[in-house]
Amino acid sequence: MLQGVSMKFLLPIAGLVAIMAPCLPAATMERLAVDEMIQKSTAIVRGRVSSKTAARHGSLIYTVSRVQVLERIKGLGAASVEVAIPGGSLHGLSQTFSGAPHLKVGSEYVLFLWTGRNGLTQVMGFSQGVFDVRAGPDGEPVLFRGATTETMLDPRSGQGVADSDLTMGLGSLRARIRRLLPGEAAQ
């Protein structure tokens, strides 16, 4: 507790912040190309979300999704990975982060991941690093990511850019990884 500040004073302020939060401007994200995400990620996995829970790390609440790895596309192999996404609800407190993806239990994704100094494995570029896996017309899995509504900046020009839907075959992603990082992609 803050010295000399009573909870009676802090609670109304916390309530005002909670009411005003939706009125605050959205986050601005750096637009990442798929090739950049391939190079910068520490792991790329195809997996299915098996469970979700909330956890606190420092002052932030994270939604931690356990993902059963169906295929390791880049990085070290493991049967599952815990992916921490900023935001969630824990013990009556909620936090939200603009641009943070929402993974659904039972759904299959290709995730571009990175592990930070804090030890948490997170999604590269927030929603930019999450692709839904869908069945393609020829049976080959197709990856789809809808355009984000968040403000995005081109990292080279600093100018605002519009995002767009992105679709690619899983085989195309594997080929890009082999081209960019020879010897890194799983065969």
C-alpha cells in the first residue's frame, strides 16, 4: 500500500481509469513482413490450443495458452509450449492490450514466437504472428491472418500503413524458411 494514501481514495481513481480506458487511443504497432517475423522469431510452431489460464508477471496480467505442438517449423522441439499474451482477468482485475491476439481453445494456429529476457514466450508482433490453419482445396493446410484494425507504421518510412488479410500455404511458409534460414526449417 502507498504510504499515506488510503484505499478509499485509490478505489474511485481505479474506477475512473477503468471507465476511461476504452476512450484512450489504440496502440501503434510496427508492421512486420512475414520474412522479418521468420528471421526474428525464436520459434515457429503449428499447434492446437489445449487450455488457457491467467497469470501475473510483475504488474501485468497475461493469458497463458498451452499449445500442443503438431509441427515444429523453426526452433527447438517440444511437445507443448506456453504462450503468454498480455491481457486477461485474474482475481477480479482485468487488463486489455490493443492488438493482442485472442487464441481459442481447440483451434489450430501457426504461431511466430519469441522468448524474451523475462522468460515468457510471446507472439511476435501481437496479432501479426498468429495465423489460423484452414483446410485448403487440395488438402494442403492454408494459413490465414485477418487484417488488424490497429494503427500500423512502416518501420522504414515511419508512415502509417494499412494492414491487409494474408493467406499462404503451409508449404510456402516452409519454403520461405528454407530460403531465408537454410538448415533451420523442419523437413
